[in-house]
Amino acid sequence: MSGAGAPGAAGILKCLQQDKSVHVICADADPDATGKYLANDFVSIPAAGKSDFTDTVLSICRKKNIHVLMPLVTKELIPLSQHIKEFELAGTKLLVSSTASLEIANNKSRLYEFLQWRGLKIPDFRVVENVEQFQNAVAELGHPSKQVCFKPSVSNGSRGFRIISDQFNEADILFNQKPNNVFIRLNDVLRVLSSAPFPELLVSQYLPGDEFSVDCLCNHGKALLVLPRLRKKMINGISVKGEFVKKDQIIDYCTRIIKELQLHGNIGIQVKADQEGEFLVLEINPRVQGTISAALGAGVNLPLLAVKQELGLPIMPYELFVKWGVRFSRYWEEVFY
């Protein structure tokens, strides 16, 4: 399992270690990643952007006789997917979707364009590359009477996400809220965008309703489990309080997305309700999500099921039974070394 220092690594390790026959070797570019002290073994690897990343990981898989490789880092997915056959020859199954699927899922603008082409309902959006296009997009989407949001086409962890609005109290935000505010005035956005080059942006209507993070287990486009969990509280884009809710509209919608994109393994889909209460996609995390361990409370061990699926091991009916209505809270815990 790579990404041993990821925020959700400890929880995912807890899922995998529910089966005592599973031997987990963690990997990370940080030699003191938290997972190092929780797993059976640890190896250092280069960051995903380094030229020797894939060769190093492949060499470790051969040396350590790795049966399944579960990457937690978004930037690792495409480089690994491009060498699936080489890993299989080494006896290692990769828990990743195809490169073609990942190139769409990891790019929010390409994702919206693809799903729109396939006939799925999505938020109204524009893709922009310069300040003039940005101004036009914001106006076409209804600002200032409607709130509009934007984010880079390629990003993760809520980086670059903002809601354009004139309907917020700056003094209240400054003195009464923690410094993770996502609201910004249009003039301030334009000033920042005019000051330096910026990446391609997805500008879209703001969805005001409930937000769900949906943990899924899929097999090359076939959805086996789709678990919507209401995001009741988030810190820096990570769910810390939630509830598993059986929402058929969300389950059917995500099942269709999985089929159209031919996604594989553990993946996450973020959806949010529009003003009419219809849930629409925000983005896809085509990997194990950090809060996937919360599903243990609902009776489902999604990471372990993904490993079993990859190895062709039997999955019993009770392992797919979901206890809907379970609520959870997450908290920090330490390791000492």
C-alpha cells in the first residue's frame, strides 16, 4: 500500500488488518510516514513525479513478492496504470482503473464533458483558460444573483476551490471562523487571476444541498457496492462526521458513472444536491478514499473486499450487507517512534 503518510492511511490499514492472513507492506516517499509504524513492513519509494518511480515500485514488488498493489496517491495512478502488464508479469495485481479511464476521472473538466456526452445530468459548467473567459463564464452562470464556484481541472484535496459570492460577512469570517473560508468576491478573484498565469479552470453552478461521499467497489465497470455517506462535517476536505444513508438516486447515478467510465477497484464519487434536491457529481477520486474505513461501522470492509476480488478469493454474502443509518465521528490518534 503506497501513500503510507496519507491522512486516511491508518484507517485503511485497520481495514486490511482485519484479516490476519493479510501481510501489509507500506510505502511512501517520506521515510517517517505514519503507516511505517502501523504496517508489517515499510519501504521508501520515490515521489510519483520522479523518473524512477515506476521502476522502483516494480522492483520492490518482485523482491517482496507483492500480490496486490493498492495506491492511495492520486499522482501515482496513471504512471502505474501504464505498466499494468509488467506488474502482472511480476505476479502483482494493480488496484487501478485503465489509463484511459483515469485520464478522464482525474480531470474535472474532461469528466464533466465526458458525462455530458454520455447523457448524464451534471452541473452547468464552463471550462476557461484566461481572465476574459472566466468573466464570461461567471456571468453566463448567473453571478451575482447566483453563487458560482470554480476549481482547477486537475487538483485534489479541495486545493483551488472557491465559491464566488458577494453574500458573506468578511468581519464574521475573519474573527469568528477558522482560516479555511472558501468564499471570495469576484473582484478579488480577477485580481489574483490577472497577477500570474493560472491553470485551466472548471467554473460551474454552485450546488447548495447536502453533500455525499460515495465509496464504491467495482469490477471493470460493474458496480458491486455503492455506499453513500452524508458528509456532516469536514476539515480541509476530509470527512470527520457522517452517516451512511441508502439513497437510491445516488446509488443508481453512481452505478451509471462507474459503467460509463469502466472504473475498477475501490473508487470514490462526490455528489451534491442542487436546488431541486437532485444529486449531481462534483468529482471522482479513482482510488481508495481516506474515510473508506468508516464503512467498517456499517459492516462493510471495502479495501479488503477489493483485495479479495483482485485475487479471485471468495466473497461471502454477509460481507456485502450494509447496515444503513450508521453514523460516525473520526478523531486524531498518535504513533510514537
